Amino acid sequence: MTRIYKLLDRPAWNEAVALGVFRGSEADAADGFIHFSDAGQAQETARRHFTDSPDLLLLTVDAESLGDALRWEPSRDGALFPHLYAALPVAAVIEIRALEPGGDGVPRLGTLEP
């Protein structure tokens, strides 16, 4: 199983659970897809976009369960990032982890499985 990761705040996740799907953040909607990171990209994504973010969660998602709606496309520094061109079914989330910031405000993700 290939794992991909999504950072989001708890209220957004609670709304997704109530709906059965996560439709994406404002940034996702603006770009036309839901942004994810792989295990090697997630910590830098956290640093760049989620420093000092309160009540942050890390979702671990089974990439294969997303089918053809998931595409790996060039993004930061030309690296391929997973982009979902559909809503994320709550059932595709295999783990949810609450994150704590380090002393610099950057969320600490710990070791992530590819």
C-alpha cells in the first residue's frame, strides 16, 4: 500500500466526517484538486504551509483506494506530488494523528511510512 498524507485542521476534518467526504481546503479549491504529500515531502509541506497552525491533524490515506482520480504531478522543485481530482472519501483515511508544533511552530510529523 502506498501512503499519502494530508494536513488539515480538526474543524475541517470534523466537517468531512459529517459529510462522508473531504472536499478540500480553500487552497485546494483554488487549484482544482486536493493537495497531498508523500512521506518524504510532508514535513517540508508542514513547515511551508502549516507553521503555527492550531489543532492540526495529519491524515494518512491509502493512495491506491483513490483510483484514477489521483495523479502524480510536478510541483515544488519539480518533484511529483499526489493531487486528487475528486473528493476524498473518509473511508480512504487509514490513520489520523494530532500534531504538536515544535519550539519553532513547525508541526512535528515524526516518521512516516511511504
